Amino acid sequence: MTFKVYYQPDASRNPRRENTKSLYIEADSKAEALLAVEHNTDYNIEYVEQLDDKALAYEKKNADFKLTTF
């Protein structure tokens, strides 16, 4: 399954909507995706979203789409 993780790059600052970024990760569950990002980054994770087939196809059209591996 593919997940889209919304995060703030700097966990020491107050979150601001303008600074929200996202990454894409393959995992077996939402919890596993969250743990992988938490253990491998210092990001302030806002939300983890599972992408269905239509949403994934749409995201792949974006020039910034890249699966993250740790």
C-alpha cells in the first residue's frame, strides 16, 4: 500500500500550514508508515493518508512524486 505523509520539516518550530510538505512511502499499514517516518526523520508528522488506486494515479502525475525509502 502507498501512503502520503504530510509533515513539517522542523519539529522544533510551531507548525504553519505554509510549511507543510509531503512524502510517499510503501508500507503494510498506516501505523507502519508512521513508525518508519518517525524513526528515520526528525519531521513533525501531521497526517498519514492511505492512497487508493485513483488517488495514487493522480499523485503520480505530479512532477514531485517519488517514493521514499529508508
